[in-house]
Amino acid sequence: MTCRERIERQMAGAPVDRLPVIGGWLTAASQFQAFAECTEQEFWADPKGMALRAYRNLGVDGMICLLLPTTPDDYRGGLTEETRRARREAYPTPESVLDYVRVLPEPEHVADHFDSAAYYDEIVTSMQKDQAELGEFVHMPGRWDIDGSFMWYLTFGYESYLGALGQYPEEMRKLFEHSAEQSRLQNEVLARVYTDHGFCKLMLMGQDICGQTGPMVSPKWLEKVYFPLGKRAVQPLLNAGFRLIWHSDGHILPILDPILDLGVAGFQGFQAETGTTVDIVARRKTIRGEPLMFLGGYSSTTTLVTGTPDDVRREIEHYLEITEGRLFLLSTNTVNPDAKIENIRAAFNYAREHPFS
């Protein structure tokens, strides 16, 4: 069974020979060197080539991204204090955020500034280039803001952004209307590109809305403003047969219903330490009454770091039992340098060691 066949049969609920394995979230040079079986010198002479060799050796079927370190100590391109300071200086107050919002085009005029033909060509070129580099791996990039962006704290900084939302909720609505309409227009093009060129329609999405204890802002406000706009934005993709998977960071249970109402087909992630577990979420159905799909199986924050290979295998088997096999094998989040090499290897090797009869 080819990589593409395995992924698409699992999407359709058809029999597969083994679990599909998804790659892309290894982050450290030491990890790639271990799994590519190369020296440090060989890795830095060709980081991308060695990373792809590592994933090939690990038996990967699909790739959501390719995170490559730029230095021996780099592993995620972390946010620097210089960047944080620049944001604070550019948007020092909630009012400065509001000034940004006020000069945005009205949502009904976003289309006037959107070149759908150019965006179509841009996506085709990017997808074809990346797929050619990935070879047999199925290119399935995450597109995090297809429902419009919530993560404006990356632009404005947390204090000013959340302060503006708290003090000026009605005026800030324009920001989300503008963003969601931009995403809707892009999604109309994405639907055509993926259909025209036969790209895989399993797509990872989702915004980091929640922290360890729940949403950063009022769930009622999210249900009133953010999610209805997001639902309209993703409709072109749903109409084109995409299966959308929500990336789940933090304690998402307080907003699980509106996430499901977007039309998602499943979830990826889960920080079980926050109280959001696959055991709880797998009891739910899609808005069409279908069983949910899951991308996951092993924790990058706990099991890979403090567990053993046997712990990794047990966790994957628990996921398989709870999800009734509707699983694509992937870590809950990026795999940082503190993860044990033997645990990572056990996770990736599980599918090959446990073929389906």
C-alpha cells in the first residue's frame, strides 16, 4: 500500500495495512542525526536532505511540515525578547491596537483587494515544489488560520491585544470579520487548487486560543463572534470534501462544542495534563454524526520525555482503543530536544511493528 493510499483509506474509514504515520515535528539536529544515521558534519552539510532521510528511515507516510534547526542549539526558532520588545513598542496600549483595526478595509471590501488568480498560482507553485522535494511522502501542510486568525497576539503582543478585546469588544469585532473574510476568499481558491491538482484533502487547522486552564477570552464572546465567522470561512473547504483537523493546545473542553460546530472531522494533539484527554473527546461525533478522526498517539511533553519505549507503546495502544482505530500516528506537538531518542524511535516504529491483519 502506498503512502497516499494508506492516508486516504484511513480518511475514508476503509481497511489499511497499518497505521498511517505523520511526520514533521522533530525539531533538533540530534534527532535528525540519530534517525538519518549521519554524522553532525553530514547533517549540517545538507539539513533538509538528512531530515528527509530520517523520516524515510522512520517509515513516515505524510508530512505536515519540515522544521529544520538553523544552529546546533536551535529547535523551534523561539520568540526572542527583541521580538517581544518590538511588539510592545509598536503597539504599547490597547488603543494602539484599536487604531490598527479602525483603518482596516471594511469586511465587505476585502474582496476588492484580493487577487484570486495570483493566489491560485502561488499555492499551486508552492504545493508542487514542496511535494517534489518530499518525494513519496504525502504533502499535507497545516493551514492554521483557515477559519480566520485569533492569534493576533503574535502581531500586537498579549497585553495590548487582550486588553483591547476586553475594553473594546464591539469595535474589535471588525478585526475578526476582516480576517475571516480574507480566509474565506483564500479557502475558495484552496478548494479549487486541491481539487484541480489532486492534493490530499486532510488538513490540519486551529488557533492557540486556550491556555492551561481554558480560553484566553470569554467562551461566550468566542461563540458569539469568532466561531460563527470561522464557520462561514471554512465552508468552501467543507463543500469541496476536505477533512479538517483541529490542533488542540491547552484546555479546549470549554469551547469543544463551537469547534465541532465549525464542521471539523477530528482533532490533533491534547495536553492531557490540562484535563483535555482523548478519552473525553472521542465520545463526541462530528456535526454530521460521524466518528471523529484523530492525529496523535503519544505525548511530546510527558511520555517522550520521562517515559520508556514500553510507555510509548502503551499510550499508542490506548489511543487506538479509545478512537477505535481512527488514528493517524503523530506526536501531540513538536518533539523538543528533551525527548528521549529511544522513545521517539519506539513511537515511529510502532506502525511497522504492529501491522493490521
